Amino acid sequence: MAKRFSISQTVIVTAVTLFSLACLFPFLMVISGSLSTEKDIMNFGYSIWPKHITFDSYKILLLGSNRILDAYVISIIVTVVGTALSLFVTSMGAYVMARRSFKYRNILSVYVIVTMLFNGGLVPWYIICVNYLHLKDTLWALILPPLANAFNMFLIRNFMLSIPEDLHESAKMDGAGELRIYSRLIMPLALPVLATVGLFVALGYWNDWFLGLMFVDKQELQPLQLLLRTLISNVEFLKSSSNAAAMQRISAQIPSESIKMALTVITIGPIIFLYPFLQRYFVKGLMVGAVKG
């Protein structure tokens, strides 16, 4: 017997479908813009389908393919290592604050909250990272500064508080220590929130260019976002320069708008492929929240 949808189900499915198409619409326009000529963009604006398909923007980017590939490798290393270390540090801090038997957990929670409200400023932060931690021109400069995020720590802590305390007591009676309870019991149960926080952290590392601008002078250590920001700045400089006729002729041939769209396509690719692998954990997290009521 065929399954029948009620009116409310039909409305919900229709609304979700329209919302999904609305989310897909800007992405299609970005791809179309990267394949459009500069003249078409200036005359007709962005559209779902390019009027005249061209790969000039990607060809121009391929001229610096070696540097882009190196920057890709740096960004991937920073994102993978930074996300793993960040989840490890924040989850351990969250576990300590979630343990009701820990005497000073409230004091520690207040200390973490204070870091969310106040900071020492940009100059002291820079001096500590460069003069004391010696992070200048190292990969650690792109990983360590945002490693422990207070908001993510409280997010994981709140999830761990929903885990029954009886599980800790049972593990204690079986002879398990705190480290074993954390690694073998709590971490597997906290996979939904770890996947969610891990995605946020990975997005932050992948899209970050400020740390590279502050601490990295070596070209071989530049992350992808900083390199692309430099490329866009150079294109804008050529477009706005009027000092020499030769530079004007060069700048007139550079499709600056389509290059921006092509750069967006290049940088967004890996993150899009990350979502399907984490989707089941999001669904599981929603199911857990619904069941506990």
C-alpha cells in the first residue's frame, strides 16, 4: 500500500525543499560567475547559467598552481592537526568541569567564562606569541592561538552533564581511572557534540587568514586563505592602477570578478565534502536530545 502524506507533511516537505533550493542558489551563482567572462558579469550581473563559458579565471590561477598547492597542503595540515588538538584540549577541559565530584569545577568554570568576557588586547597577545612562545614563522602559529575555545568547551561540558553520573560510578567500581573513563566511556558517548564542534573548529582553521598575516612571513608557510587574499589584493591593485599604460592594458585583461568566484570555488570544496561524513552525527545528536525530553 502506497504511503500517503498528510497536508502538514506535504507542507513541511515543500518548505524544506524550497529552503534547500534557496541555499543551493547562491552556490550555483558562484560557480556560474567563475565560468563567466568579465564583460558578461559587468553587463548582465551574476546568473545561474553563464552566457559565455570561459575558464580564463582558472587558467590564471593555474599559473601559480605550485604556490596554491603548497598553500593547500599547509591549510590541510593546520586544519587536521588543529582540529584534533582543539577537540582534545576542549573535551578534557569540559570533562573536568562536568565531573560533579571535582571540588573546584565551579571555580574553573568561572575562570573559563572570564576569558570569554575579557582579553589582554592585540598587542600583548602578539608579544606573548612572538617573544615568549616564539611562534613567528612556524606552523604552530597557525594552530596554537585558537586552540582552546571557551564557548566550545562549555558546549561539550553541557553535553557531558547529560550523561548519567551512574556510569562514572560503575566504571570506578570496575577499577577504571579518570583517564580511562574519559577515553573509553565519555568520548564515544560524546561523538555527536564532538562532531558538531569539530566542524566549527575545522571551518575556523580552514577560513583563517589573520594568523598567517600576523605571524607568517615565509611564502612556503602561507595558508590558502592568506594566499588567496594576497592574489585578490594584487588583482585589485592592477585594476585600480593608472600610473602606466602598460599596467592598464594588463589589468584590463584580468577578470577580477570571475577570479574571486573561482577562488571561492577552490577554497570551499574540501569543506563541502566534509559535511556528508558528519551528517549522521548531527542526526544522532538530535535524536538523543529528543529522547531525553
